[in-house]
Amino acid sequence: MSPPASDAPPQTALTSRAEVPLFRVRNLSRVFKTGDGETAALRRVSLDIAEGECTLLAGSNGSGKTLLMRCLAGLLSPSSGDIFYRGVPLPLVKDLHRRVGLLFQDPDSQIVGETVGEDIAFGPGNMGLSKAVVRERTESAVRAFGLQDKRDIPPRLLSGGEKRRLAAAGIAAMGCETVIMDEPFANLDYPGVLSVLSVIQSMKDEGKTLVILTHELEKVLALAGRLVILHRGTIQDDGKPEAVLERLRDEWGVRDPRQSYARAKDCSWLGA
């Protein structure tokens, strides 16, 4: 489990992976005002995320997964607590959006280009890069994500899995070192799931830091080195997948994927 809040680092400059975790979250809470007062959606969440780690964040709907994702990406400010990125308080990190990429549950919400190629080029094109570099990055991402034959078609004609590949390609073209995925298998058929899993495997092979929010552990658990359970805004368990599965409780709303697979390392639809 994560160390206490007193371990939060005092650094004011980005530091290397050997010195501090990529992300350090300490006592993070997010409170919303309601008609009856206040509701705590995240409650004193503390965890570290190491660079190059593939972490699954599991929990039922309403557990706080998406809120935590938005806080890590700097899209939502916590009510209390701290987030550090490479030892620097998150509000002080410059160009966080170039370092941390998000794949939303609904890929249509982040597709802006008239064609697949234009959409991939949009991110790097807004980073002040030369046209030659933008073109190079776009071509590289098109090839890496298998979208060569889709380059000139409108994104609306893509399947669900292809749209998620497109969103991932845009993040790759921007050079994001960390990718956070929110329910990446939602509403996908079998080929779509395989398409997204191949993207996850590719990003893992490149050494990117991955945080995957999902309740569909049977599809992807084998690719993760860590499983974190979030329930009612608090972390209930955190550790190696096999160990966490042994401690699952029904009230957490997370299904044990070993009902269909013998071991956690078998839980993947890739190669099934």
C-alpha cells in the first residue's frame, strides 16, 4: 500500500524515474455540493504510479475511477490533497497535456479531424512543431496503429475499435509518455476488443506508463503488473493482481475473472 502523506516530496523541478514515482497522490479528496450538503466522491486516496508500469484501476460504476483519472490529467482540481508528477506539484507542471494522454470512454468526444490523418495531425500540429515534424509523427502513428487504409476517410465511418485506435494514434503522435484509458472496451465487439488490446500491448512494449480504468478484468488483466480496487471513492486494495484477487470482496463490485480463467496471467483476449 502507499506510504503516508508525510512522504510527499518537496521537489520543485522534474526529477528522474529513479528518484521519485511518476505520479504520487496523497490524501486526495473530491467533494461535490449537493442539495443536502456535500458528497465525497473521492476520499483520501493515496497511491504511487511508477514510470513504465501498467496499472489496472478497477471498480464498479460510481466508484470514482473517472474522477481520479481527471485529477491525474489535471482536468479536475481536488478539494484537498496533493498530486505530484515527477516530484512537482501538478498545478506547476508545464504542458501536462503533452506528457499525459487520455483515452475517454467515448472516443467521439476527442475526435476533431475531418479525416483520420487530419485528426492524428491535430495534436502535434498545435504543439508549435514544424510541418515536417508533424507530417513525420502523423505518418509514424498511422503505420503504428494500422490505419494506413483509413487515412483519408472520415472518422465517423470507423468502427468503435478503430476510433479508439485513432484516439491512441493521436496521443502517440503528440509523444505522450503516459496514457490513461477510461473503460477502453466499453460497447466493443470481439474484434474491437482485440484491436484495443493490441494497442495496449504495443504501448507496453514501447515502455509507456499505462493506467487502465476498467471493470472487465478478464479481457486485460494479464497485461498488467498491478491491480488497484476503488470502491465508494476509497482504495480498498492495491498490489499484484493474483494477490488482490485472493482478497476480493463482493461488496466492491468487481468480478473475479478467474471464474473463466485459471490464473490472472491467463486473463486476456489476446491470443484467445
